[in-house]
Amino acid sequence: MASDDELLREQVVSAWRPRGRDGGVRSHPAWHDLPERERARAYDEAASARRLEAALDPEGLSTTARAVLARLRLPSR
């Protein structure tokens, strides 16, 4: 069974982020519940996940890159 920190870290590593009323991207709520060492681990895991996503994507884009392009309404390539 996963620990509370592992479950929070998994949420933080995902590409989903909440948006504020102004449309701006906010930090994941679980980020604030993680101890500092777990935040560092989540950051490293998220960076690895985005690299894997980009490696698997036909255009070499991560989910984050796709979300930014969609927000800007720009074609991916």
C-alpha cells in the first residue's frame, strides 16, 4: 500500500494543474502538503516524466508543451 507522501507525490507528478479565476496556472494543491524532501523528489520525477512523454510523442512534445501550445492556440508544428 502506498504511503500518503507517495500518493501526494503521484498527484504532483501528473501534468494536471488547477487554474485560477484569471485563467493562470496554479501549483498543484498536493505540492503544499508534501515535506520538502518529497517536493524535491516530485520535481525530479515530474522532469523525468515530461522527458519520457516527449520521447514517446511523434512531435517530441510533453504534455506540458502541448498544454502551453493549446493555451497559446498555436499549432504544435
